[in-house]
Amino acid sequence: MGVKNIYLLDFGILSGELGWFLPDPAGYTETIIEKRPRIPVWTDIPVTGAIIEHSDGVVLMDTGSHPEAKKAWGPVWEVFPMTKFTDENRLENQLKLLGLRPEDISYVVFTHLHLDHAGQAYLFKDRRTPLIAHKKELMWATYLMYLGKVGAYQPVDLESLKGGEWFTFDGETFELLPGIELMFVGGHTPGSIIMKVTTEAGNNYLFTGDFIHLPEELERESKGWLLGDIDEYITGLRKIKLLAKRPRTNLVISHDPKLWEKYPKAPKPLR
Ligand SMILES: [Zn+2]
């Protein structure tokens, strides 16, 4: 009894200036003595999610971007365009690869509620599927929307989830099901969480959500303009590094540009 299989879902590609993810993206530091213009460097990152097949239900982690993002996101699209999104990247079609329909999902877990994670969750509102996030995340996302501070939290996503079957936790950790643990880290957004999954076979997978965007952050211990809270970031990063030392433990960094070289896409399971 426990986690049978894990599958990674492909929700297309988002592009953005590298400085969002890593400081000093051009590889040098601008100094007063040697003033060089900052050259914008852009990078492509995959937008991904996961299905956890558990003996007590099917868990979906993150839902990708809204299929009509270009229309729905307004000026934010210019900053973070979805440069690849086809029919195959729609959540329904990713689920179909596994023989699943939206009504087969028992729980939807949000690592956070940004536009590339909550964009297709509208599929679950009327089905009364439990929607799970950290309490700080739901509160901050709606608060910022009400203040009119539209950025990476998009009204199109949040409004469509109003009245959904929300469940939040406000402590450090929450065991969703045996072998599936949600942990508060913050750092990127006020309520960012990571998810630790232990399979029946005894393998551990740490899903870092956007707490870590690029693997280089692990070594540099710094994030670009998407850094939220430095105290939470350094504390959480050190915690992840410590957890990653455990035997048979793998990090799954949702937006790792090399993710598909490291792990297979659904319908192939993680091993
Ligand atoms: Zn993201």
C-alpha cells in the first residue's frame, strides 16, 4: 500500500530572461570602474507537473499554464511567453496518456499558485476535487489580486477557482497520504511548498516546485529576480540539500531545462 508510480507531465515551454532565475546571468559583474551594458540573455524552461499513483488515490501536482495564456495574461505574456503550447500540452491530453480523465484525480496539489502552475486547475472546480495549497499561498495570491498587483498570480486562474474545494495547511509539513509529504519552504512565493514522495519500492523523489528554478541554484545558493524571501530561501535550500543526501533520493526541479534528459515523460514512469 502506498505510491505505485510517478509520472511527469509536459505542459510546454515558457521563456524568460535568465536574470529572473539566476543573478548575474551574463556571467560577469558590472562594476563602477568597468561599466558594461547588461546584455539580456533569454532561456527556455519546460513547464511540468506530476501524477502520483497511490493505492489511496491519484494525486496531481501542478496544472501548467492556461491554454489561452497569450490572451489571458496581458502584459505578463511579454515577460514570460509560453513559446510552446500545443494540444498535447493540455492537461486533459497529458492525463489521457495515462488512461486518466480529470474525474479520476483525487487531489490537486499546488506547489504555489503562479500562472504556470494553476493555469488548468479550472478543470477541477466543478468536480469538487480537493485543491491543496499552503494557507499562506492562497491568502497571498488572493490578497495581491485584490490589491490589483497582477504579476505571476493571474486573475484568470484565481477567479476560476473561487468557491473550489480548497484545503490548506499552515504548519511546516502535512502528510497528504502515506509516502506523500508536503513541506513549507516559502522563499520564492510566501507559501511555496515542496513535495517529498517515497515509492513502495523505497525510492525518494523531492519535487522542488519553483523554490528552485534551475539546478545551478544549488551550487550558487542564490536566485535571480524571482527571489521572494532570502531567509526562507537559504534555510530551505540547505534543508533540500540535506534531504538530498539520503540514499535513493532524487531531486525533480520542475523547470530544469535538462529535465527531459534526466527523466522520462508520461506515459513512462519514473524509476
Ligand atoms: Zn513556475
